[in-house]
Amino acid sequence: MKTLVIISHPEIDDSGSQQYLLSSVPQTEDVTIHHLEGTYSASQPIDVEKEQQLLAAHDRILFQFPFYWYSSPPMLKRWQDEVLLEGFAYGKRTHRLSGKEFGLILVVGVPEKEYQAGGREGFAISALTTPFQAIARKTGMEYLKPLVIFQFPYMKEHEKMALLIRYQQMLTGDKSDSLKAREEWIVEQLEQTDRNLLGATGDLVLEEVLSTIEDNRLTLDELEMLLDNM
Amino acid sequence: MKTLVIISHPEIDDSGSQQYLLSSVPQTEDVTIHHLEGTYSASQPIDVEKEQQLLAAHDRILFQFPFYWYSSPPMLKRWQDEVLLEGFAYGKRTHRLSGKEFGLILVVGVPEKEYQAGGREGFAISALTTPFQAIARKTGMEYLKPLVIFQFPYMKEHEKMALLIRYQQMLTGDKSDSLKAREEWIVEQLEQTDRNLLGATGDLVLEEVLSTIEDNRLTLDELEMLLDNM
């Protein structure tokens, strides 16, 4: 399975969360990272044909961006309007994206609990992302459960560790997140991660994850049976 | 009441619907039309201070745009991200937009009936515009019932006539759309419309509206009583 991660961030070098995600990208030919603002300036035309070929060549399309004003940065919207054209993305005859998977990786500055009725933001992420769900629907793509990263700067080390796993799984894993699929994926993928890129802390984190999984395998098996019977 | 209409359309000269709306703008100092793409090019910085002053000087803020991919064109998103800053639009101390009214004027290419579960688009306009409702909520503005214009090119003359009225009312009318408020508003406002700008057809349209209202005043009063008792 080939995954295309379309990142939109106007100042990616200054973003701690985006840099952490970039350093966590699995080193495999099956993942293509494509940062729009790093590819096109505001006044530069988007290479529509090249973008459409890129989409066609991948099975899972992910949009990764900071959730500014409950939506994407302007560059990603521009990309949508110029690339997802009738006759390519939708229309009577052609559905070039049909059957692919589509997902969001959102970086959000406000705590998760505020995104509900009665919370400070008032609306759930599931409601605010309706336009993206509609895009998936119109183009015939399957909308994946999103990866939403709340308040990255306040994350503790073990939370970042869990994020790394969820991110790598979003990029390369089976869309199923059953416990069995997760466990298998975690062991397989983490052993392939390029540890040099993660630095000393990241390397320790990986070691800890692997040994934790091994220690808890029996518990995981029990949990799995429990979940399967629910 | 002063109304600011922020229009975002990348090719406004070629848009029949936008040109029709522009020709229908009431000739009054209380309405300010502000076309973003006509003010700033893609590579030009947005004058944030000037935009914030413009917002502060108006009581009703309207976003008018073609509903591309279930959202605004990229320029309006850029404007949101750069102008609606913490410390101005929201934050602990300052809420400069608080108490204002906020509304959407959407031009949509697909028929209204498709915007529902089971329809071709699958989601209601009310669901797809959640991000804008969240903006109103966060900035303390009252979210108005939107004016959604479906399939303008297929509209019949009497439908365009009705649209003209609804548009003018959105720009200058009381937010209440009770029958009484509508009737009073229609008679007052239409008599002030600059007929030269509308051309011969528009002029005829206005005449017809005014005489229709006069003929049906009794019926309207009855309907009003009926509605008030519901």
C-alpha cells in the first residue's frame, strides 16, 4: 500500500509538532511526503497534472495540517480547488480517486474536551470536518478515522511515544485498529524505524515501546479476546 | 446598521451570479462591498490593521463566496487566518467582534435537494458550514440564517427577482424575517434601488414586485396572522 501525505503548513520549520511528525515518518518507499508550501509559492501555479499523477499513484491520501479556524491553511484549499477537478476527482465518467482511502492528520491547539457541545469550541471535530468527509464521499474515497493531535507542546514523553506509533500506523498500517493488527504492526514497523533520525530520546522511546509490548503480550492477548467477544 | 460584505471569488468578472449580486447591492452608505481578490494579489500581504478597522466599523459582517469544495476560496481562508487574530477577534480580554451579526451568502452549483442524507452531496449546508458557525461562536458574533443561492444559471426570472429581494434584505434588513418585517422592508428598500444599474429587465422586475405586494397586501396580512398563531 502506497501512502501520500499532503502537508500544508505556512511555517513548517517553526512548528514543533510538524517537525516531530516529519522525524517520525517511516523510512519506506511506500510513503511519499509532499509539503505544498515547500513546493509552490503563493504566486506560483500548481502543477495540476503532476499532482493528479501523484494522487493516482497512491492508495491512501492523507491531509496533514494545523487546524486553523476549523479548517486547512489556504494553500491546501487552493490545491483542492485547482487539482480535484471534475473529470478527474468526480464526474459522470471518471473517478480516479475512487476506492482509495482518505484521512486527516490534524494539529489542534485547544484541548480535546473543548470540542463538544458545552465546551469552549462548541462543536465536535467530527462536525467541523464535515467538508472533508464530503470530499471523500464525492470522490468515492473511504474516510478514515482521523488522527487528531491536541496540544502537542504540552504532551508528556509517553504521550509523544504513543503519538509516534499512531502516526506511523496512520501512514503504513492496516486501516483496522484491532488490538491484534496494532500489536503486529507495532513490532514490525518500529524495528524498521531509522533511529538515527529520532535522536537519543526517540531511540530510547522505541526501545521502551518494544520491551513494553513484549512484557505485555499475554495481557494483550487476553484483552484482544475480551474485545473480540464484545 | 452598517454592513460589510466581504466577497471572495477568484474570477468575479466571469461569474454571472456574482455580477447579478453586485448589480443588486442597495445604493446606501450603510453597505460596504469589499472584494478580497480585487484588493490583494496572492503574493501581496493583507493589510491586517486596515481589515480589522473595517470589521470594527460595521455591525453586520457577511462572507459572500462560491461554495467550492464545501468551503470558501483560498483567499478568504487566508484572510481569516491573518486578520482574525487572538487579541482582536477572540482571547481573554478583547472581543472586538462581539455582539455583531455574521452571515454567509453562498453560491452553490448543485441543486438544494442533493444537500441531505441520501442526496448526491450527502450532507446538509448546515452541517457543511459548521466551521463558519464555530467562527461566529468563538468571536461572539450572532450567526444569521444564511442566504444560499442554488444553481443561479438555471434560475427563472421570478426566482432572480426573489433572490434580489432576499439579497437586499440580507444586506440591510432586520435579521427577523417575519412576514411583516419583510413586507415593510421590501416596499421601503425597493423604492430606493438605483434602477439605472439594474437595466430595463431589472426595472420591470422591481415594478412587478411593488405592484404584487400592493395587490396582495390583504392576503399577506391574513398569512401573517396565521403564521403568528402557529
